[in-house]
Amino acid sequence: MKDLTKREGYDITDGAIAGILFIALQFIFILLISLIPKHIRLNTFMYSFLSVLLEALFVVAVIIVSYFKQTDVVKANNLNKKVNVKIISSALGISLVCLWLFTNLTSGFMSILEKFGYSSGSSGTDISTFGSWCLSIVTICIVPAFCEELLFRGVILNSFRGFNKWIGISVSSIGFMLMHGNPDQTVHQLILGFVLGYIAWETRNIWITILVHFFNNFIAITITWVLSGGASNGEIIYEVPSWGQIALTLFLGVIYAIVGVLIIVSVTKSLKKESDKINSTTQNGEEQKLASASVVVNTSTTGEVETTQNISVNLDVFNPNYKTEQDGKPSRNKIVLAVCCYALFAAYFVYEWVGVLLTGLGL
């Protein structure tokens, strides 16, 4: 018989614990790979393989927390939702908006860092050949899109449902940005995190954010691959913009960003309607199954009815705006625990971020 006691949502401590667990797993993983000779782990295929394993730790953290908290991983993270061509094309459009209309803010921030002597380090990934581009589709696009979304827009964001929408989106977005640990990507990852968080919160369909995340990375590596083909034709001379140029870039960036936000909000409303529409059939089917299972009758070997157990089923749970028991206001102790865990999570990744920044500044 189906286990009706399994939760279909997370409380505020689940996301925080998952974040700390990921840090612990990452720390152990780094210690283990440090035992591998440098010339082996820096081999292209070995480096890619280890990158995939590192990304998989996001999923491992989610599974462990879900197991011990007796939570249905699929339903709690909205992995049972469907998408169609319209949703996929809309996700592509949103990723293009993020890459084009928010670029000025990213460029302006990078120019400010460069004014203070910051120099970007090597990403460690070569995307100059068709083979490396194909490999990067897996290691940079497909795997990170699924694994990272499962933690940040799955467990962490959903753990704030019923508590506070914008706190949940902010925590998941800032954590997402800090996790990348790269000053070069700070502004873009922060904006992308807010976009993904907003979409996930409104649509309750994590596959949409996985698609947006995938297209964002796919377009980026494709542009890198295409441009790398002409890099050897001549040296590109780059000059750091003046403060006046930086100010203009940021001013235009704010205007473009406002336009981008308006577009994303509008498209997200359409995405929500479309997602609710295509998933309503499945939800109605589950309603009927639960309704028919509202009374369980156990029959003994003698054929007599021993007991009848009534199971209360609230069909409102299929309403996307319905608040489950896990969506309710958390206790004070849970809030304190979550705050402590997120503070530790932030401190760990801020330390890494600052380390990369100081290295880029030559300090």
C-alpha cells in the first residue's frame, strides 16, 4: 500500500540543512580528489568527470535530507510536472533576456573590478574545439542545470513556502550566486538566481527553471566556442573603460534591466497558466485515486471485515496556491536553526569568493 505519511513539502530547516550537507560533502570530495596526482586530475576528460561528480553532490544532499525527513523527492521538488513546446520556447526567450538585457550591469561591475586591478583567472575549461563544446554541453549545461536547480529552486526555495516569498527567493538566489565563487559571474548569477527563483515560486514547475538554466549556459558556451575560432586571427586589444563610460554602461544597464524584468514577469504569468493547464489532467487523475482510497478495508483470513480506517483527503492540495502542513509558519526554534545554517553556508562561500577576488587583485 502507498505510504500516505510521506511529506510532499519541505520545512524551513530542510533547505538549510541540505545546504550545510552539500558543503560537508564538497569538503570531503575535495580532500579525496587532492589525493589524485595533479597531471591526472587536470586531464580534460578526468576534469570533466570530476566536475560531474561534484555537481552530483547537490542531488546527493537533497536525497539524504529527503530520506531522513521522510519527504517525497519527486513531489516536493515538483519533478512530477510536465512541459510542452510552448514552455520550452518561453524558457529559451527568458534565457536570452537574461543574457542580453542584463549584460550591461554585469559588464559595469566587471569594469569597476578591473579599475582596481582585478584580472580574471582561467576557468579551467577549454571550449575551443567541437569535441570540447559537445563535452561542455553535458558538464556545463545539462548536469549543472538539473543538479543546482534541485537544491536551490527545489529544496531551499520550497522550504520557504508559507513563510515569506521574497526571503525565500533572496536566500536561494544569494546562495546560488555565492556558490559559484567567481567575482566575474557575481552580478549575472545573482540576477539569474532571482529570475529562476521568481519563476519557480510562481509556476511551481522546476522543469521550467532547469530549462532556463540550461539555455543560459548553452548559449554562453556556444558563444565562447564560436568566438574562440577567430581568436588566433589576431590579438584582441582590450582597454579598461573610463569612469564616465562605466557610469553610462550602468545607467543603460538599469534601463535595460527594468525592461527585462517587465518582460520576465509577463512571460512568467503565461508560463504559470500554461503549466497549470497541461498539468491539470494529471492532478485530476490523482484526485480520483485519492478519493477512491479514502476508505481502506482490511479483511481477515476468515473473510470478515476487521476494521475500517477513514483517511481524510483534502483535494485542495492540488491547488497550486494551497498551503500544506509544511507550508505553515515555522516555529521560532526552526527559524533560529535555519538562520544559523544559512549564515554558516554564506560564510563558507563568501570566504571562497573573497579568496578568488584577492587572487585576481594580485593580493
